[in-house]
Amino acid sequence: MSKPTNLRWRLLRSGIFAALTAQIAVLGHLLGGGSLPDFAAIITVTAALTFAITGLATKRRGFGSILPAMTGAQVIFHLVFSISSHHQESLTTVNMLLFHAVAAVACAALLAHGEKMLFGLFAALRRVLPRLLPVLIVSTTPAWTALTQGRTHIPTTALITLTRPRRGPPVPC
């Protein structure tokens, strides 16, 4: 069973982080008085953020380690949204920065909870799956053989059997 820290899961987790960050950043930007950011800017920064933070997903992260990354991402989104705006918004509007800060804290809390749930799910599956899935046993007899010195060998088939782990009553002490 794979772990939530292998490359595929790290890319998925960082993609979720970036997408959630982008959505919260757009909301914070709008609530702070900014205009709707350019769609191309949102997509570009989200994609760049996904790949930039994949390296941080090598282990489970809590609120304390997610918040600085989230705050940095909110600052980047704010700068890009303000620069790409057609209305030349002020880069340091207090109201907008306040909403981005609230967005960073809320998003970090949400992602920390998601990390806890994901890693808990993987731990539970590692405990339960071995008991539920049958064990696959494959014989070492080859399924086919080649011609050897002009003689043909009768092909044999691989023996595949499914067994279930045996459980019985506890051994008396």
C-alpha cells in the first residue's frame, strides 16, 4: 500500500493546498475591496505553487508548519492579483491584507485537519487491509518452457491460490 508521502500523493496534496489557497485568496481579495483577479493569473500562480510546495509534503504537516507556507502563498497571490488588476489597486490596502491574513489562518486550520484525517485513514487502512484481503500465493513453477535440445517440454501452468489468514480462538494461558 502506498503512503501519503510518495510522489503521487505529494503532488495531489500540494495541488489541493494550492487550489484551496487560490480560492481563499480570491475570496479574501474580493472581500478586501479588490476586483476579480485575472483567471490566467490565478491558474499560473496555482500551478507554480503546486510544484513549489511538493517538497514540503514529504511528511504530515500540522497547523504550525502549514501557516507560514499559507501566509507566504497569500502574500504571493495578493501581489499577483494587485499587479495583474486592470484597476491598479493599491498593494498595501489594510482591509485587503486583513482578509488575506484571516484567509491564511482559516485555510491553514482546514488543511491541518485534512492532513490529520488523511494520515489517520492511511494508518487505519494499513491495520485493516491485511486482515480483509486474501494472501496471493504463486508457485515457482514456470508457466512455459522453451525447446531444449530438440525436445519439447509440456507447459505447466502457474498455480495461484487464494488463502485467508487463519484465525481461531485465543490460546488458553
